[in-house]
Amino acid sequence: MVTQELKDWEVKKICWDNEVYVIQKPIETGYKKGGYPVKLVIDYKNQFSRGKETYEQNSKELEDKINEVYRYLYEHNIK
């Protein structure tokens, strides 16, 4: 049997349909050119869990980490 690998957007849609979200939360408030660094918060059916690592807004590293977290949540909690 051949297993089809889901694309990142498909994994996100399945997570969203199951009330699982990854939220970007800035570490400070106010305005800064380029934005303040963010921490990721997982909203798993209204139970919140805050990450420890910080990421620069709008960076490739942040995008990759969000996709990694969604895929992990899909693999371990939804599938």
C-alpha cells in the first residue's frame, strides 16, 4: 500500500477542522520596524501551551517551524 504524503496546507486544514491552531504571539507590544520576535502558542481545543523559543516575524525559520508543529500535531493527535 502506498502512503500519500500530505502537503503543508492540507495538514493545516485538517488541524483547523479539528480546532487545533498554532498562534504567533509577539514577546512585546508596540511598534517596531520588522516586528518584535514571536513565540508560538498551541491552541489544542482551547487548551493553550506556550513555546520557549523565539523567532523573527516573517522569517523562513518561523514558517518552517509552524509547518513542523502542525505536522507534529497532526501525526500525534489527529491522525
